[in-house]
Amino acid sequence: MPLVEKRYAEALIRVGLKLNTLDIFQKELIGINEVINANQELKKFLNNPGFSSKDKKTVLEKLFKKNLNSNVFNFLKLLIDKGRIKNISDIISQYIALADEIRKCLNIEIITPEEITEEQLSKIGDKFKKQYGSMDVKIKHLIDSAIIGGVIVKIGDKMIDGSIKGKLDGMLSVLNQA
């Protein structure tokens, strides 16, 4: 976890907790991120050190001020002042991860070789929700035909590999050591 991005995210989390606005802040941050990432010219402008902080704040004010909580808008201005606006996507990712921790929401990535039903995804999610004592679970489902069969589950930096490819790789490793 990048330290600088985490510190900025933690600062905004503290404000959100104090004001009981974690969800509002998160929704607004996601919207900001979507707007910036959808507009490459805006992204280049904000990341360009040749433009003044004043110019960048003016553009953001026209785009966002009416639709944002004042704390979130002031946070954007702080990022510009500190030259960290280029890190906004990573800061937002850190914010979401920290907010999920606070809410006891588990983020799971499930990788299968083919599409599986929502019911199957929910069963896998429920199993890990209980195991980790979480209140909620967010599932991201990816398809990777290279795993042949089975499932891979990633939770943070932990990976549970129940794929056929993983088992074959393990056997190959054992054979190579013999």
C-alpha cells in the first residue's frame, strides 16, 4: 500500500468518520475519479506541472463544486496545492479500501475458467464472509481460461488457489525437485 496515498486517504476517512459521511464521500470520490478518467484532456491538464494551482482549482470548481460536499472539494484543492492530484485514483482506491475495513466489508476476487452463476458467487462469498467475520462482501468476478478448472480466490494479498492449473504447477514443481 503506497504510504503517501494511504495518508491522504486516512485524513479524509477521519473527517468522514467525524461527520458520519463515509458513504457520501466515497460516492463523490468515485464520481470524481470517473470524470477524470473518462476525460484524458482533463487528466493531462491536472497532471501537468506547467499549469498553476489556481488554474487547476478554477477548472475543478467549474466541474465539481456545486455537486460535492465542501470537505471533498477542499480535499481536491489540498491535493492540487500539495502536487498530489496526479495520485487521486490511488488515493481514492485507498479510501475505499479503508472505508470497507471500517464497515467490515470483505473484498474478494474470484477467478474461474468460465462464467458461473450469481448463486455460486454468493456461496463462495458467504463462505469467506463467515470465515473472516465480515458484515458484507464485495465480489469481483474474473474469467481466465488458463486456469483450466476450479477457482482462485484473492482476498487482499492472500490467494487461495483451487485451480487445476495451480495443482498441476505444484506437481511439476515437486517433480522438478526430485
